[in-house]
Amino acid sequence: MKKLFTFCATALLAFTLSAQVEQAQGSWYLGTGADATQLLNMFNDVGVSGMEATIGYAVQDDWIVSGTVSNDGTDNVMAMTVTYFKSGFGFGLSVDDLMNSDRNMNVSVGKMMMLGAVSDKLYLYPNVSMDEDQNMTSGISFGLKF
């Protein structure tokens, strides 16, 4: 119960104390993320599965190109995302499974927030995405901005 309270208090601070994030050209992003529904397993014996490692670079103000590596249980899956930010909201287009000839495309929208109460470099990015079959998923990414 104590962990749940701490988690909720931290999330509340993140949403109330965060300012609009500027994505300056030349910024690097190093993070990880997972399906938002999987993060609830953090508090039980199952654990979180489907974590992704992400690295991104702001090629121009408010434009971030990022790459993600995850494991689907049998193979590593690589994805590429281009995200445009306006007023702190990110609008992205992703191409999943780059190494396979059967690629999938997703569109996403999210809100990047800096966790200034913890560190000026730490960010949180909750998002919702939809694939070409109109399946929707929610995700939460967090990491460091350099």
C-alpha cells in the first residue's frame, strides 16, 4: 500500500508541476516504455513485460526522430518514429518491425512532461496509439533528456 501511495503521489506531482516542454534541436532522448496496462503488474509477482529501449534525437526544433528496440518473445523488433510537438503534445508516426517485410504503421498522440520536482532532465510521456487495423493501445514512456 505504501508503494502504491508513493507511485500515485509521484504521478500527481508530475502532472501538476510539469511545464510545457520545448524540444530544442540537438537534444537527445534516452528512455524506456511499456504498454500502460502492463505497468500495473509492477505491483504483483507477474512483473512488467514488453519494455522497450528508445533513443531519440531532435533533428529540428519540435521534430524528434527515435528508434525503439523491443522483444516480442521470439525476435527483437525494431521501430522508427517521427514525432512533431506542438504546445507540449506529440503527434507521431511509427513504422514497426523494420526488419520484416510485413511492416506495420501506427499514429500516436501524447503529452511530454518534465518531472522538474525530481530532476530537470527526467521526462514522462503518456500516449495513445492506433495501428492500421484501428487497434488502440496506451503507453507510458519515461527517460532522460540531454
